[in-house]
Amino acid sequence: MLFFMSLHNCSIVIDRRLYFRLKFISVLFCMLLMSGCATIDTSQYPEEGPYIVSTYPSPGDFNISRYTDIHIRFSEPMDPGTETGFEMLSKGIKIEGIKRWLDSNTVLVFRPDKPLEVNGTYQSIIKEGKSKEGKAAVGVPLIWMFTTGN
């Protein structure tokens, strides 16, 4: 069966299979545009101070690489000399790893020492943090979960 499409007064005849392939590709493209890091709603924070802008993986993400780093982006530069209070757990057991700061101390990156478990569920917790000016982070503790893939 053939379909007719009209684009700016120009008719195009396409095969039904091609039509559904194009539709599928456009849906995938839209999903890719809308996916990515979680953005935190900051309207709930009346206080002044640094807040968490985004996380990767996002809350509820699944099929995450077993070799991924955890990223937490703050609204302003943080003091790398103070404890950030970040933990990552699996089945209640703390995951060991290293923390480092990137992007002028606005992004905290946690790299687990070992690859994560296949199809494992992980809980990430940020408990505290201070900006370079000594202001305490707002909106913490923040807890989110994600699941790894194969």
C-alpha cells in the first residue's frame, strides 16, 4: 500500500514500510532529545546557597553502563576541601570509590573502584556540601536510585 504525504504543496509517494520506519526513527529522535540528566526543580528552595542542578545517572534510570561515573552538578563552585557526604549503596552495602571535582568545582564525580553488578540497583545519596563562600548546600539530603544493564 502506498501513502501520500504533502510537504509544502509537494506530494511524495512512499511505501508503507518506509513510512513506519520514518515514524519510528522520528519517535526515537524525540526520545533522545528528551532524555539525559535529571534536572532538579529549584523553586522549592527559598534559601540562598548552592543547590544540586542535575545528576547522572538520573533518578530511575535503567540500563546504565556498569563502568559509569556518577556526576552531581551544583549551582555554584563548591569547596573541595570540605566533606561532600556522598555515598553509593547496593543492597545496603557501601560502594567504595574515589571522588573528584571537575568544571571549576561545580561537578562532583564519583568513580567506583570496581565495575558495578550486572542488572544491579544502586542508591546514591548526597548528604551535605559547602560552597567556596562557606554556604551549606540547599536541598540535601538528596537520594536517587538507578539500575545497571548487562
